[in-house]
Amino acid sequence: MPAPEHARLVVVAASAGGVQALRRLLGGLSVRFPWPLAIVQHLSEDSSGLARLLASESPLPVREASHGIAIEPGVAYLAPAGYHLMIEQDGHFALSVDEKVCYVRPSADVLFETAAEAYGLGVVGVVLTGSNEDGAQGLQRVRELGGLALVQDPVEAEERAMPEAALALAGADAVLPLAGLARRLNEEAGCSS
Amino acid sequence: MRDSKIQDIEIELLVRALQLRYDHDFSGYAPASFKRRVQALLMHSGLSSVSALTEKLLHDESFLPEVVGRLSVPVSEMFRDPEVFKALVTEVFPVLASYPHFNIWQAGCAHGEEVYSLAILLVEAGLYGRARIYATDISAKALDIAREGILPAREARQYSENYRRAGGRHTLSDYFHARYGHIKLDDALKRNIVFDTHNLATDGVFCEAHLILCRNVLIYFRPGLQQRVVRLFRDSLVRGGFLGLGTKETLAFSEDSQSFEPVAGVTSLYRLGSGHAGT
């Protein structure tokens, strides 16, 4: 069964400086935010601990994604440390331990590319602070398949390399600071207060 | 129709070709990871499309090992998830020690990283002489590499750290020689290891096992194939035998989960209940 035609999914890439950025991004979402989010945060040895931390401050439930579960609306999922997180066409998560991409696993490129293939124009790709180039190719794929691309303003980002790489390769529909990104997501989902 | 959807069709035809031409069944593989592997295989082959790849595969038998190798379980690392290996020593080895002889089956052994890790811990526990270890994989190519016991040296530092965290009693370098950018594991470690091909999608019980390790393999399978494999493991284990899965894998969704008890305090380690003896 394919993902519903109008299903939406937000995919987020964050690396160095990402924990603080995620706290602010998730903290800015409406408690009624209806779409699921799938998040890759690099260099997090303890992804379930990070999920608990983010959950304590976010209006949405935050969980570590597990293999084979159906993606639920209004939940933020974190890729588990050491595993690529992928989206199946039928709206389930899948994990793999295939080779690192951009020297990292989980890789945002892997998440974004599989999300784009599964959800097409229902995807919103968000690239935040970081010091490598992961997420750029994935964001390009999101745009190719009709999804929306949002990038954190490199001026505000703690590490600007990752948003800059995304902008150079994929471009974006909007370049915004974290507060603006949260506001835009709320608007897109029709729950801005 | 967009290119990506056309490629999905091509991949279905590739799977069908593998089945009809070579009796290799990849239809139970999880689609997202399988598609990425086909794409990687395509890139590596230099061919222009998945259809071209299928055509070559149909007419050139010598291409098959490469295709199977690249579509199957990826390489692991030595002592991956060291706490799991530590738990095998404390929770499982004492039970194995109660048998005069015991069998271990590592299903999906790839290049042998984990099976050599296990062998080292068995040596250190004084149990190696009583063990027979069956290391199987679908890929003959991967097994050739596993038999050699040669791994890339660039990972050696990580392996040593993992070994230490797994509770290793010496230093890992006691078990290998470094040369030309590789490490060659001590031949004595494979004295009791039998390497053989086995296809979890189509083959039956391989041996009667006291411990089965199959880590990070089930995540590559669709639910139907997962059920088949867990049933196969249930039927292969002796009463009270252990099953170790990857740390993100679980029996929670399996029809046979009732047959197993989780081992307390250890992620993804299960024990076959006494009411469900193997064959």
C-alpha cells in the first residue's frame, strides 16, 4: 500500500550545533502540528537519550525511530545512532547498516532521498547547522520530486558549512533563522496560531 | 511516469530474473534498502540502467557472484556493539560450558568480522575446543573473504577499542598480524569454524544450534521473510538455546515470539523456551 496521496512528512538534517538548533526548532512548533518529522542528528552516540531530552521540551512527542513501525502523524522521530533511517513507500520506517554516506551513518542524504521517493511533493526538507555536506544531495532530490526545501540561514547557524552546501547544490524555497523555520512549518501545516 | 517509478519496475524485473534464471529469491527483501543497493551495484558496474544490468545477468553467469555479493548483507565490524559481546560471555557462555560440545550458527556472517570476534572470546573463556561454529552467508564472494580472515587495517583501532569494551582479556593485536594495510587474523581462530553458503530466504535448517547469532540481517527483510527466518531459527535451536539479533531488531512482531523469552537486561538476546524444542 503506497503512502497516501496527500501524506506529508518533514525530514530534518542536523549536525554540529544541531542539538541546540533542534531544541529551538521543535520548541517553536505548534502543539497541534499535524505532520510527522524524521530527524537525522549526526554524532549522537545516545540517540534515545537525545529523544528524551527533546521530548521534555517539545510540544510534540519525540521518539527514536524503530525498524518497521508505521509513521504516525504529529510525532518527531530521531534516527537511531549507527543506523541509516529510511522511508518505505508504504509509510513505514526502515533501518540499515549499509556503508556510511558523507562519512556518516545515519546520513540525511539517505533519509531525504528515500523520503522523496516515498512521499514525493508531500516532503518538506529542512537543513540545519553542521560542518559537513550531508543533506545537500538529499535536499536536491526532495526538490526534484516536488517537495519543499527550507534551509537555516547560514549567518545564524552555529556551523554554516552544511546549510551553505545545501544552498549551493539544491537551493531552497526559503532561507530562514530557526524561529522563522518553525513559523513557516506551522503555516505550511495550517496550524499557525 | 517519473524515472524513479520506472526504476522500481526495472528492479522488479531484476528480482524476477534472478529467481527464474538462478533460483535466487530476493523478493522478500525490504524495498528501500534493496533499491539503494541495486543503485550502488549499477553505479559500480558502469552500466546505463537496471535493465542493462538484468540483461547482462541473464546471459553472463560469471556476473552472478558479484550481483549477489552487492545485494546481500553488508560488512560488519569486529565486536560491533561491544556490550552485546560482553553479555554473550556473561549470560550465554556459562550455559554453553555445561555441554561437552556445542554448536554456534552465525547466519549472515559477511566478511567474518563478528564470527572471529566470537571465536576470540571463546578462546579466552577456554571454550573454543568444544565449539563448532557454522558461519553462513548467501554470498560465496563474502565467504571467500571471511575464510581468509583478512580485514582492512584502517578499522583496527576501532576494533581494538570495541574488544576492550567487550571485556577482552588481552590486546586484540595478539590475534592478528598487520601487513600491507590489512590485518590477518590468527589461523588458529578458524580451526573450528565451518564457512558455508546458506540462503535464509530459501534454505532449511542448517544445524542444531545452541546459539544463533543473526545480527542486522532481519532489518533487510520484509515481514513475511522475517517470519520465515525466525521460524527457521526456532526449529534449529536446542531447548534453552539462545538467539542474538541486532540491537535494533526485535521478535516483538514475530508470530513465534511466544516461543522465546527475552534475556533480562540484554538488548535483543532471546532464549528458546523449554516447551519449544528444536528438531
